[in-house]
Amino acid sequence: MIQVENLTKRYGQHLAVDSISFTVETGEILGFLGPNGAGKSTTMNILTGYISATEGQALINGIDILEQPEEAKKMIGYLPEFPPLYGDMTVSEYLDFVSDIKGITGANRKKNMEKIMDLVKIGDVRGRMIKNLSKGYKQRVGLAQSLLGNPEVLILDEPTVGLDPKQIIEIRNLIKDLGKDHTIILSSHILPEVSAVCERVIIINKGKIVASDTPDNLSRGLGNSSRLNLRIAGQEKSVLKAIQELHGIIHLESLGVREPGTVDVMVEADPNVDLRRPLFHAMARASYPILMMKSMDMTLEDIFLQVTTQEKEVR
Amino acid sequence: MLAILKKELNTYFKSMTGYIFMASLLFFVGLFFVLTNLMRMSPQYNSVLSNITFVFMLIVPILTMRLMAEEAKQKTDQLLLTSPISLPKIVIGKYLGAVSVLLLTLMITFIYPLILSTMGTVNWGEVFGGYIGFFLFGSALIAVGLFISSLTDNQVIAAVATFTVLLLFWFIDAIISSLPADQTSGLIFAAILAAAIAFVFYTATRNWYISGGIFLLGVLAVAAGYFIKPSIYSGLIAKVLSWFSLLSRYQDFSLGIFSISPIVYYISFSSVFVYLTVRMLEKKRWS
């Protein structure tokens, strides 16, 4: 559906996007991750035809966005980083105007608008001036704008910014639903969001793709050990000694006393060894009750930090 | 294009700008109507219109400062440029929006010649000619304002710059008449022009060889022209500057002379600036 080949954007001497290539299949939800200034928005702006690439090309459904912009733009709904709203229009005037410039005509126009207002829950503010709306509502009006005309491709730049936690969950579910019959690219720096919504994640840093995989594969591929976080009632020294005797332990570390009479321990083990049962039996034998046991999988946060700070190629 | 035009008109009359523009123009037309037509008992309505040209130049920025600058500032240009509508259509839609406000205002002022006709004989051909001239003259100024608005994302800067440029247009006839008209100064002017063109080329291409070549070519052409027919350089500066003399073209209309060349001039002048606006926005996307 979307093909990006060697996309490069240069601002004078500054290289904002450095020959990025990727494809997005029809019906896929792709997450774009990266620190601020990594080139996420620039890439999205090129994909939607707002700015031109210095080199490379972007194809939407086989149509070059630079060569046949009007054809390609018909298939894209875009929510930029700052929702492009006219403050002195009411919500329904604004959506009317967007329908106009998107060339939506006919009997379905009104129905389409109503459906979208329902979907993003802005029906109750339709008569209000946009400049008087809260950030959350503005964001949702922006989202509504991108959905008008039911485009096949949705490009959403940080769609949940400014929303409260309940709205965030609603919008995420909405995006998941939309993902069933839309191709979606979504950028975010909220990592749980990306892992909750996206089927595939591309992490970019300094204009380059540093990682690209499913969220699960990313966390699995990077973790080269399995870690457990434990809280055990007992003397620190004797507890550590008892754990040390187990097989397959790579690293053992006391995290100190957080609760009187107990000790917090971090155990790093060989990924092929499941330590939880042996640990339980060992502690039971020594009568040190285990108060807490938590598996410390590598989260997307860890991966993100690792790939964006160490500049290590992850595959 | 119609959608953009509709939106522009909406914005003009939702914010105060449209009303302020109309109010100030109507006030001054009314004032000059009372002063020149009623008080002096003159049936010459066109003198009102030509008196109003200066006021009009002052208030054109009200109409044009917002057009492109505000879109860039509020980032709503992102919506326009990513929707399936071509850039020329966006720009022309906006231009027509501003022009329609002018047209609307002029239509309201048509009351005055009607009032005049109840009290005396009005030369309708002359009045219509004056109106057509004023409308075309105004449209040309609006095109300049539109272009300047596309250069910045600050409305105030756009307004002040437009104001300055229009003022320069106002004084250009006076400037022309006091410029040297001898052949040497024309020659120097032509050489400077060649250098300027070469410089524009350099900023566009960043290529010293091409722009240097263009400069040399230009100088050679200027020199060749001098040896073949030196008379073309006498009064050259005035000739070139008079291309920008919007006001002198308006004189014909207000005198009741209806000729085709000023009409063509105003329409091409406007088209050039609308085109430059499109180019400017296009360039922003590439930089």
C-alpha cells in the first residue's frame, strides 16, 4: 500500500531524513517511534505531499506522491502534529469545509460527517467555535478531519497528544478498529501506545531506521537474559547465598531493603532456564517466604533507549 | 477553488477584517462624494474614485496581510497542501476571495452615482469605465499583497511590507520624472540589471559557472546593444520603472478614456503576482 524508497530530506546542511526505505502492507498498523527531532514528522510530511523529498520516492498504492499529487492525496487522511484547525469556524463548518476541499459530494456527505462525529465523539460540540475548544477536543476534531472521505491510508502524527487517559484508550481502540479496513501509520513517543496498537514498529533515530519489527519480536530479540525481580522475607546475606546455589544464574544483585524484614533481589538467568520453580522450592526449603516475584521482560522503553542511545543496529 | 473562495469570504466577515476594510473604504467614498459632488455641485463622479485611490492603497494590507501568512502561522496550510486540490487553485481561490470583498464594496458605492443621477446628468459610460478601472487597479494591488503575504508567517510584517511596496508604487511616477535619462546611466542600469539576474540565478542554482556565464552574456548583450543602437539606452530607467506605474494606467479610466491596453496591463500584472505566489509556496515545500 505504501512504499518508501531511499527517502532523503535535507535542510541546507542538516540531514533530517537519511535514505529511509520501508513498506506498509494493506491493513497494517505501523508504529513510528523515535526521539524528538528524529525525522518522524518530516517523513510523514513527505508521505502526505506537504513537503518534497530531496531524494527518493514515496508511492501510495503505486502512485507517486510527487508526480500525481492529487490522485495520491485522495487516498490519504492526515492528522499533522498540530491539528490544522481554523479557530473562527465552528466544528461543523470546519468539517464542511474539509469535505469541500476533499471533493466529497453526493448524498453520503452528510451521513459520513455524522458518522465520523459520532466515532470521535465530537457531536456535542459541533456548534462551538474551534478556538474555544479544549486541546483534547481540538485533537479529536483534527482526527475527524483526517477520517473524512474514508481514505484508505491514515497517517496520524501523535494522535493521542493532549487527551486524558480515558480518551486515550478510546482513541486507541478507535485506531485499532480503523486498522481493520485502513492502512495506518502512526507516530508516537508513548511506547505502551505503540505496543498496544501497532502490528509493526519502526524506530528511527537521527533520520535513520534503527529497528523494524513487531513489538513482541523486538522485546524478545533484544533480551539476552531473563530477569526476575523478587521480594523475599529473610536476612539479606542468607537469602542471596541461598539463591546463588541455584543453576543457571548469570547475575545476582540485591536492590536493598524496601520493606522491613525483607530484601529485594534482582536475578538474571540464562534465557533457556526457567528459574521460577527452583527458586520457589529453594526458598520454601529455607523457609524464606517469597512475597513478590515479577518477570522483568525487556519493555519497548528499554529497547527504545538502547537503540536510540547506543546507536546499535538491532535486527 | 470554490471551497477556498467560500471559506475566505466566511473568514473576512466572521473576523472583523472584512468589515473594517469595507467600512473604511465606504466612509471615504462617502466623504469625498459629499465634498466633491454634493458641496461643489459637480456631476463628475470619477473624481471621487480617483481621490479614493490613495486611501485604498493604505487599506489594501487589511485585506491581504492574512491570506497566506495566517495559514502558515496556524499550520493550516498543512491541511490545504495535503488535500487533493492543486496549489494554483488554492492561491487563486484566496485571491478571488479578497477580490470579491473589493467588488462587493464597490457595488455598494454604486449608490452614489445613482443619487447623483436624481439630481443631474451622469455620464454612465464614464462612471462604468471608472469603476472597471478602479476594480482592475484594486485587483492588481491585492495580487501584490497576496504575494507579500506568502513571504512571511507574520501578519504585521506582511501588512507593513505591503504598505511600503504600495507606497512606492504611489510615488513611482514622481521618482521616474526625476531620474537621469541619458544614455550612460541607462547603460549602467542595464549592466546592474544583468548582474541582478545573474545573482537571482545563483541563489536558485548555487552554481557559480552558470550564473557567471549569464552575467557575461548579459553584459555582452548590453554592450552589443550600445554599439548597434545607442538610443535604446536613453531613458531606459524610466521605461523599466514605468512597468510598475499602476497609477498612470488608471488615469485613462478616470478621464473616461476606455482603452484595452491598461486592462491587459492590470490583468497581466495581477496574473504575474498570483503566479509568483504559487511559485513561492512551491519553493517553500522544496527548501
